[in-house]
Amino acid sequence: MNPPNDSAGNQGGKHPLSDAAKASQAKTHNLFRSFVVAVLGSFFVYQLDINYLWLSALLTAIALVLGIIVLVRYARLKESRFVLFGTISGLVVLAVQVLLLVSTALFFNQVRDYQQCSRQALTQQAASMCQTQLEKSLPQFR
């Protein structure tokens, strides 16, 4: 059960936040939400089509900037551990996304051909042939 509200405004040793602190916290949460949307947007755009690689790269760059801003705000203001954990997790996802974008950009033509082939493949055998064709078109590193 919750204790009754006391009119003094000081419950359990917690001090109410000032208007400036509430505004700062709201700004940090809005930046964090924008960061999450940019991370998810980047990943989902990457899944759509290889021709939107530029948009995925742009969203990734925006997400990196927003993530750094949120981390700096957390370091200065120590507002929310949830925001810190979410931002660090999102930056790990972005690191993987950057690797995906770089590898896709390096082998753009091969990946585009594979996507076109796999969209037209109606059977498992046709999809397997597309994958074999992709493997043959990529350079062999030994």
C-alpha cells in the first residue's frame, strides 16, 4: 500500500524536481526516443532494398550523433539509468549496422543481383541457386 500523501511535498526523502530539471529530463527522453527511432529506422530501411542503402547510412549517422548526445547528457546530468542502458545497447546495434552497411557497400552489385534473383525465386531450389550465384560472385579470401 502506498503511504498517504503528505502536504509538505517531501515523501520518503525524495525532493521534487524543479521545472528546469523536469524540462532537462524531458529533453533527454525526447532525444533518447529520437535515437531509438533512428536506430530502428536504419535497420528496417536496410532490410527493405539495397537501393535504399544511402537512406540507411544517413539514419545510422543520425542515430550515432543522437546516441553520443544522449550519452553526454547522461554523463553531465545523471538522469536515468534506463536511458544509459538503452543508449549503450543501441550503440552496439549501430556498430553491427555500420559493419553491415560497409560490407554491403563494398559488394553492392553482387548483393543487388542476389536480391533481384531471390525475389523472383519461387522454389527452394531457385533460392538455393541464387545463393550459389552470390557465393561465386564474391571474391574468395584464403
